[in-house]
Amino acid sequence: MHPFRSGRRVRAALALPALALSGLALAGASSAVGAPEAHHGRVSEPLVVRGTDIVKDSPCPAGICIELTDGAFRGTPVGTGAYDGSVELRVAEAFPNGEGGVCAPIRGRITLGAGTPDRLVLAVAGDSCQDGAGDPTTSSFTGLARFTVAYGTGAWAGASGHGNASFVEDNADREQMTLIGRIRH
């Protein structure tokens, strides 16, 4: 039996990439500081977002499908609002975390401004790792990833950008998300 069969194991695997993303986000923050830059008539400025959500997972062909629900974010220049997301945890590609636990690649999308006409859709890819060892279904996870702006609608139509993301999930499936990068709009 694969250690990620149950829903709880999936949630734990997602949290690991979140932690890794936190470190990448901090590394990207130093280059994101400064005044907005003009590029072909568009403004390029720092994008910094913090959010909280609930992680729900279920089996799917890629391994485990993770839904980010009840998300609420705040940040610059995006303001505040709701977000949701869908992430695949690729358990067939799992690898050891060095502490007796597991890690696995993640890929998916996060929608800032969910349910509104002004949405910013981000594609994310990275890794999620169990914090420590033990049963993944009762563990916390940290995930680190890169994100790119897939597309925007309304006020964000035509936006582009990229950066780093971190996801820290506790053992009760509550997650803290941090995005740090740049956006051009």
C-alpha cells in the first residue's frame, strides 16, 4: 500500500511543498523590493500575498487531488478576497524527505479573487514534503513551488508575472500560503 492512499496523507504531502516555497519566496523577496517598473506601457511591481485555506484531498489518476477551500487572502497590489485552488500530488514520484518521511511533486492552479470578475489565475509547480517522519495522514507538510500568472480577468486581464510560493499545512488540514514575486499589468 502506498503511504498516500488516504486523504489525510495527501494533505500532509501538500504541506511540505509549502515550506519549501516559503524559503524560495523569501529569496525572491529581495529582488521584488523597489519602485514599479514600466515595461511596454505596463507596470511591473511586487506581488506579495498571504492567505489561509482548508485542504481537502481525494484519490485521482495523478495520485492525490487536493482542493484548497475557504481561502481568504490579503496582499499587494491585489488587496483582499477569496481564493481557491486545485493541486495534484504526484505520489508515484514520491521521494524521501531525509527524516524518515516522504515528499512528492505538486502541480496545479490557484485562483485569487475566486467568484469575482477580477480574477488572477496562477499555475504552481514544486514539491511538498512531510515535516519529519511518521504517519503522513497525521503529519504536517511544507511545500515550496514556483508560480506563473496563467491569466487574469477583469482588472487583471492581460497580467503576467511569476514568483515563489510556500504552503504550510498543519496536521488539522489548515494551510498558510505565501506568494512573493512580480506582476506586470
